[in-house]
Amino acid sequence: MDTILPALMWLDSLLGGSLYFPWLLLGIGLFFSFYLDFPQFRWFAAAWRLFHQQRQQRLRAGETTPWQAFATALSGTIGTGNISGVALAIHLGGAGAVFWMWLTAFLGMVLKYVEVMLSHRYREVTTDGTRRGGPMYVLSRRLNRPGLAAWFAVAVLLSAFGIGSMPQSNMISHSLWQSWQWPPAWVGFTFTLLLALVILGGVQRIAKVTVALVPVMAMLYIFASLSVLVMHWSVLPQVVWQIVTDALTGSAAQGGFLGAGIAYGFNRGINRGLFSNEAGSGTSAIIHATTTTEEPVAEGLMAMLEPFIDTLVICTLTALVVLSTQVWYKKQLNTFEHADVLFVEGHFDDSLPADITALQALLSQGSGNIRLYDGGIDVIDGQPMNSNFTVLAARSVAESVVYLTSGNTLFSGVVTIQKGHLVTPEIQMQGYSLLHSTGLTLKAFQQGYWGQDGQWMVIVSLVLFAFSTAISWAFYGDQAVLYLWGERALVPYRCIYIFSFLGATVLDTTLIWHIGGICVVLMTLPNLYAMWALRREVQLMKLDYMSPVKKDQNL
């Protein structure tokens, strides 16, 4: 872990954390918005009409209806990112990160429109009538780029584990353990069994399950969120204003939050927004290519609604709950995850401007004059005897830190620190620090309105979101394996997917998030290339579909 995590953090920073990737994503989204006359506005109502018109269709094996494809794609995007990812973006980049998530969703609508159109047009039909598609088929069949097609398929396969399987089961088990002390092993086994029963039934069973889950889980979470926001309606205008102004000026330090510059908030908002709605990554195009719809543009218009629902509705509700309850900058008593803890030399106070500036440089840029602590700490009855260091937990100065054994008894002995990181795995640390991810959202619901009942609302929603996402991503991995190696590799892949879902229940959540961040970039780059290379073709497809001869029939 001590070697893997820094390497993953570096790779995540190199790929998704650097500014080139958000600008590339937004730039292509902005280009297509102008190039296609802003379909997010002009054809938004038409997309809903098309969706309702094509809900009832008879199916053959390997096909889905537009509604089933829509629900499956939506279940693949409505997952831990909507609950945990939004809270993580605010924790990292402040309120301004939410604005950039909104922008990602707005431009992501046109990216979904384009990628689904192309994948639908260049899908293939097998001898038994099964329809398969996705960016890998666009890259190979239309652009004659088999190397890039294979790259995309491999990236999808890795993402099936780094986004679909591992983070979802990890969030389910950790959340149920932290809230109700349900043993991760039993939770993992139960949900793994359910997952196996679903994905072994093929695309139509997957589609039927997601069609049943998506409306229930979405309405439950919307109801819970609105209940909190009604209680905090008076501060909502201030919250929205803070989101906009912080995006343009950076988020100032307040409470335990050390602040975030414009660039960092921009980066984290775009990164988390993409992780949530997956616009531009090409995944939704894989399931939309299996539909009975014959017109690629019509399928693209319906897919355009997914980022709207996922980010502009679900993610926005989470953000408003977290920000309006003000828990995001207040330290809470909690048990620290090892990956969130950093020991630094000297004493730092998060109420002093100079210390805030130094800590912000260290945490956001990995630079500055602060030295990482290296050595041993003598501990007696949970209390450190040394006093020449500061503990940072969840990007905040930790307070009232107590050292415990794995059995939650007070620890006495020596705690070993190497390059700022705790290397004594059996030691647990408790104290006051900021929260992030699921813990932050859970605290917001608890303090916002629901009290301890907030656990039920958030945890049940998270479990449904995460489980449905794991189901959808199993299918995406299926299609990648079929493209790369054919039918013979399908059963081994599904077995590995199922066992990885089980194994991830005991891994560190920070590690999982970095894996997901890396995978989504690797998947997006070849898809963006295909979209850009075929921009003229996309324009011609749209013009043909919207021609006076077809317009009345289509819309």
C-alpha cells in the first residue's frame, strides 16, 4: 500500500489531475455545442418526446428498448459519484467545484449525443441478430484504427474493475460497516451473490433489473434531499452565490477547510463531474448500440438526457445538501483512514494565515517548505509523548488524536512513521478532522433534517446506486472482452469481475478512487479522438435527420 498509493496518486495527477485533460474535455464539448447549434437547448424537449414514443417495442435476443438502454446507462452513471464523488469534490475544491461539475454536465450532454450517434451507426450485427457497438467499433470499422480500438476496449475492461466493480462494493461494505457495523465479509458475499445472479443472465436480465431499480433509487434520494433543502431554504440563494463566486475567485479557508485556488477547484470539479456522468468516455454508447432504435440521431438525443439527470439533478441535490448544512468545513469526530493521514514536522494552526498558505501548498501542489515527519512516536494509553509533529487527516489539521489498537483499545508502544505515512497497519487513529466522500454526505443528511434516520436514507440510496452501477459496468466489460477475445473469454471475465467485487470490500477507499480516476481518463482519450475525427459526419447525420422531409416524422 505504501508503494502503490503514491504511484497511483502520481498517475492520477498526471492523467486526470493536470489541467490539460479538463480543458481538452471542455474544449471538445464546447466545440460540438456550437458546431451542432446547441442541441442541449434546441432538442431537449424533442429528446423527451422521442423517449416516450419508443418505450414499447418487442425485443429479440441481445437487444434492448430505448428505455432499457437509458435506464442501464443511467444506472451506470448514478452511483457512488453522486453521493461520495460530489462530497469529495467539495472537500477538495470547495464550493466552486460544483460550478465546474455543472459545466461538465452541460457540455457533457452534447458529448453523449455525439458518441452515442456514432456508436449506434457503426454497430455490428452478429449472425444470431445480436447487436454490438461502442467507440471501439467506431475506431476500427470507420476510422481503421485497430490499435486505438483495442486501447479503448482494454481501458473499458480496466474501468469495469476500477469504476464499476471495486469502488461500488467498497462503498457498500464500508458504509454498512461504519453505519450499522455489518461485517464487510458477509455484506460482500451477499451482494456478490446477487450480482452474479443478475449479470450471468445477460443483457436483457441486466436491463430488466436496472429498469426496476433506477426509478426507485432516484425518487428515494430526491425525496430525502428535498426534505433537507426545504429545512434550509433560506440559505440556498447564498449557497448558489457561493458556488458561482468561488468558481471565479477560489474557495477561501474557513473552519477546518484550508481553501482551494481557482485552478484546483476547476480541476476537481471537472474530474468528479466526468467520473459521475461519464460523458465523453463512451461507456453509455456501448449499451445504446444494442437498442431496437434504427435512427442513430434519435438514440443520441435520448442519451443526451443522462448527464442532465445524473449531474444537474442528482449531483446538484447532494451538493446543495452538503453546502447548505455547512458540515463540509467543520471537523467531526471520526476514525481516520490510513490513506487520509499525513504527519508533518512542526506545529501548524489552521487559524493562522501563514500556516494555511503553507499547508495548502503542500496538500494541493505537493510543494512548499513543510517537511514530512519520519521516525517513531512514543504512545502511552493512546496519547503521543512526542510533540514535534502535526497530524493532517482528510486535508485538515487533526485535533484530539487518540491511537488505538485494531480492537479499539488504547495503544501503548511505538508508532512508526515513514515519509509522513503511518506504517503500523494495526494502529487506528481517532480524532476530529474534516470528512469527505460518503461520510460527509451522511453527516449532512443527519444534521440537516433526518438525524440518525439520515443514515437509512443515504445508505440505502448508496447501496442501490452502487449495486446498479456494478451491474451496468459488468455489461460494459462483457462487450470489451467480446471485442478483444470473443465468446471464449466471457465466462473467465465474469468470474474475475464477481470475485473482484467481493475482494474490494476490504480495500482502502482512497486507493479505489485513484484507480477510477486513472481509468476514466484512459478510456476517454481515444473516444474523444474518434468524435473529433468524425465531426463532419456527425454534422451531416444531424442535418439529414432534421431535414424538412424527415423532421415531422422524426420529431
